[in-house]
Amino acid sequence: MNFNWVNKEGVAAELKDAVVLVTGAACSVGSGIVRLLMDFKCKQVILLDQAELPLSELQKDLLQPHFPTLQDRSFPSQKSPN
């Protein structure tokens, strides 16, 4: 997708340290929004969807190395190694 028309500095300023809830996160539009949000320094991005398997697949994708901007790679559904 080409989003050259978006004022990225303005969006970054609005999202810095924000907690963002994405409903429908596993659908095509929602997952696209989630991937775009990974470029900004949100405090937290909460993914919500009724479809458990697609949400799990999105989670796995976000844990891949091509998303190096993720600072906290923990998800509530994962158990702590302790």
C-alpha cells in the first residue's frame, strides 16, 4: 500500500505513548492497520477479534524478525517461562 499522502510526523505525534485498541484485528483491514501501527511508538497495541485462529496467526506474524520495532513481544495468551 502506498501511504505517501499521510502526514506520518503528525500521526506519530498523536500515537506516541498511546494505548491503541484495534477491533477486528484479524481481518484484512484490521491486520493492515496493526502492521501500520508497528511503525509508530505506541505504548501498547491491543488486538481484539472474535476469530481466534486468524488472531493467533497475526500474533505469530508479528513475532517474526521483520517487525523489529516491537519493544515488548509478550502477549497475554502466552505463559511466562517461570
